[in-house]
Amino acid sequence: MSYEHIRFVVEDRVGRIRFARPPLNVLNIAMMREVADALEACAKEREMVAVVFEAAEGSRAFSAGVAVEEHAAETIYQMLEAFHDIFRALEATAKPALAVVDGAALGGGCELVAACDVVVASERARFGQPEIKLGVFPPVAAILLPRVIGEKRARELILTGELIDAPEALRLGLASYGANSAQLEQKLQEILGRLRELSAPALEATRRALDIGRDFSFAETLKRVENLYLNDLLKTEDAQEGVRAFIEKRKPAWRNR
């Protein structure tokens, strides 16, 4: 299948999903649906040992997050469903997931990084969940980030919208390896080489076991968080004001209701 917003290839038992909406690779509904479709294609490849997320050439960011304009009332449900379908597909596929981050991974981009098993970050990488500055919160990060970097630091990052650099991401465990931009592919191939020596079914079963080992089912927890996001938060005036202010390029005027 040909895609408009991503590049998807299978190379030597690895599915490579490249975000191709430069320069910032903002995730719109159409792009998110393509990513989920590519993951479903990966699930059918019995010998595949890994899925890699990366930015296409010419990008300044891994992904600057989900398109804010699609938080509008007429598209928010489709947007959230399309975005969360990526994580549901990733969990269902159960292939080891890797992210190569050269530039910013913000909002939805950072959430995708948190969902990956191995992350290689360049010196240009930046990570963060700035959603709170729009009057909303990141549903997937609220579930995954505490599991990845620890409860206290995750709460701080999500509640303040603070950005962190690659060394801090490495220290916290959000990133697995650091490499210069020119050496990212070499480091990626080193990791993939180790995975290619292993059994694909064994890797898949192991990833499923790791997911089962979590305290709560991701899918069930996500359902509850989605309900809070859609039926409580997005009905507040401040959530609507935050999105309008971003689109209008002005500071939000919070009314605290």
C-alpha cells in the first residue's frame, strides 16, 4: 500500500515507519491512520523482529505531536481514536519497538517514544509533554510515563510541561542510548543486529509477557482515561480556550472553569 504521510518499508526482517510530514512531522488524523495501518501490516510478518519509528530525511523533529487544530469539537473524537489506535496496534503487534529520535519528540511524539522498548537519541533530541499549556493533558503519557521514568518525575513533567534534553532522558530511562546524529543509523543497526539473531516468535511472546506484567491492562486503563479526557476535561472552558489560543498564536486567558 502507498502512503501519503509516512514511508513504510520492510528491510531484513524489520519494519521501518518513517514520519514524512517535514519539517515537524505533526501527526494529523490521516497520518495516524497510516501509522496504525503499517503496524497492522507488521503484525502479519511472522519473521519480523522489530518495528522502527523515525523521521524521514529533511525533518527537524521526530514529531512535534498531534495537530492541535484537530482538537476541535468536530474532529476530537476521530483524532483521539486515530492516535490511540497506534498504541493499541503496537500492543497487539507485540513486535519489539524502537525509536530513533533526532530533534524534538513532543506531545504525541514523546508518548510514542515512551511506548517503545528501545530509544536511540541524538544530541539534538528534546522530549516533553507540553499539553498542560493548552489546558489539556496527554492521556497516553499519563499511563505510560510513570511506568517508564518513575511516578514523581513523570508527574512533574506532565504537570509543568517542562522539556528535557537527551542526557536527562538517558538518565531517567526515557532514552536507551545516545549517539551523534551522524551515528544514529550505525547504533540502530547494532541493536537490530542483536535482535536479528533471535527468534521472532520468542521476541513477540516476551513482549506480550512484559505487557502482561504491568499492574493494569493498558487497553482498559486507556479506555478510562479517554472517558475522563473527552467527557470531563474537554467540556471545560479552559480546554477550549487553550486550543483556540494556540491556533490564534496568543497567550491563553484562563477562566478556571
